Amino acid sequence: MPQIIPQIEKNLHTSWQKDLREVVTEPKVLLQMLNINPDDYLQHFKARKLFPVRVPKSFINRMVKGDINDPLLKQVMPLSQEFIIADGYSTDPLEEHDTVAEGLLHKYHNRVLMVVKAGCAVNCRYCFRRHFPYQDNSPNKQRWHEALTYIAQHNSITEVIFSGGDPLMASDEHLAWLINQLEQIPHVKRIRIHSRLPVVMPSRVTMGLVNTLKKSPLKCVIVLHINHPNELNEELSAALESLRVARIPLFNQSVLLKGVNDNASCLISLCENLFDMGIQPYYLHLFDAVQGAAHFDVEEEKAKIIANEMLAKLSGFMMPKLVREIAGQPNKTPINLA
Ligand code: SF4
């Protein structure tokens, strides 16, 4: 019945924004929810000053209670090691300071990256943008004019990547408006949305979002960010169902992280489970050398051993490409596994 649909949409909309308001920002509360005594880890909590703590409850529900080494907890738990200033690590490892317009990066020939929204539902401690000056690069509707004009003036741009922060932090209305603006530019063919939000907060997959992507004449693709098989559960699968039905291609990129997923059996399980869920494994990234997260780094030689074992045991179509992003390069750099 048509009159019910807006109400359903309103409820879903309210739900993800409510979940967003309720993300856990206190490390003490995070550990208490996991039945871990916070008093044993107080010395680490001050690292939240370097990068705030943010963890949605849905993501916490997938962690193993009582386990301080849980691979999901490790991705979000502040540690005193973040204060170490390590040689070769940078606050801007990918040199993303050259915006061509407010909120717009033109790193690759045919693609631009729009910083649609500052901030994320989850703050991953290894994030290469943990020092990014979002306050200077998150335009509202009025201020997108310069970026849209730049895209319209450059015929080589066929693909627009929505990034952030997390672009799905923007409201459905804002995303629909932005996509509509891009639909007016004839040479833009595709929109790629890079997001971790559906993973850590499945309620974000609203029918409003799905309908906008489904109805757009542009080809819309979503690239998720999932690092460990424990991040996959029924709640996520159910949320992604509407995207699968709408034939929105789903890809995944992972980051190889010490102590989280740096072994072949874990990543093989991840790739197989992703594929079963209708998500195509796409990239396995070597960690970007961001200051404050050196404890996550996996040496390239070890990464190659892991990738070779994956290659031997996975069907070829499930094998993500092992890549490194190098500042200034025209594309991601594949790692030679020989
Ligand atoms: S969701 Fe992505 S952009 Fe946000 S903190 Fe995590 S890695 Fe960084």
C-alpha cells in the first residue's frame, strides 16, 4: 500500500540515525560491554586524544566477550603505542593535500574522489586518514558548486568516487541530490561509494538509499571495507539483500593488519564468506604508513607469503589483488607475488 512506504522509510531513517547517536565513544564503556575490566587498560585510553574512539553497538555485538585480543576490538581499541613517532610514517601517507576544489581530489586520470562527508560511524585506529583535515574538505550543498563545475569541465572524468570519512554518513536526501547533480554531467558514467557504514551499522542500508542507487541512470557500485570474517553476520547479510536485489555490485577491500587478519586461513575464510554473501573480494591493501598506527604494519615479505598461500587455496575469482597505494602513482601498485 503506497501510503505505508514513507512510514517504513521514516522508521528506517530514524533507526540508523539513532544508532549513530548511540555509538560508543568511551573506551571504558566499550570494555565494560565486553566484560573486560577497564582498570587493566587505563594507560591506553589517553590515545583517544589523538583520534577519538567511535564504535557502533552492532559492531561491538560481533566481538567475543572477555577477549582483549578480539580481532574486531583490536581495530578500534586505542593503544598507548599510537604516541610513538616512527620513522617513515606520516600524517598524510598518500599526500592527499592537493584538492582541485573544495572536497575534491583528482588523483587518477578518469576518476575523482569526493569527500562527501567528514567523519565515520567507526574510527579504525589504522585509518590512513586519521589526521585528514576534514573541517576544510566537507562542503555542503551550496559549496559543492566548485567541485561539480570542475568535473563538468574535465571530459576525462568518467567515474566519481564518494569517499570521506564515510560518504554514507550523509543523509539519503543529500546523496540523492549529489547523484542527481552528477547525472547532469554527460561524461560521468559511474559512481563508486566507498563505505564501511553498512558493515559496522547495517541499519544504514535504507530503502531510500537503495532506491536512489537503483533508479540512477549512472552505474552505481559499492565498495565495502571488511577485514575479518567475524565482521560478517546475519544482520549484515539481511541489510545487503536489498542492494543485491537492486543489482548494485558489491565489492570488498581489506587492509592487511598485524594481529587482526595477518594469516592466510583467516583471509581465505573471509574471501569465501564474502563471496557467499554476494560480495566480490577486490583488494587486499598493504597498510599505509600513517603516523600512530605502526603497530599494525605487516612486512611486505610476510604479506607475499600470505597471499601466495591464499592463491594456492582459493578459487581464482575469490582472490583479492594484493596492492600498495603509493603517493603520486596513477593507480594502485600490484605486489609481485613471485
Ligand atoms: S571507516 Fe574507513 S575512513 Fe572511516 S576510520 Fe575506518 S578506515 Fe578510516
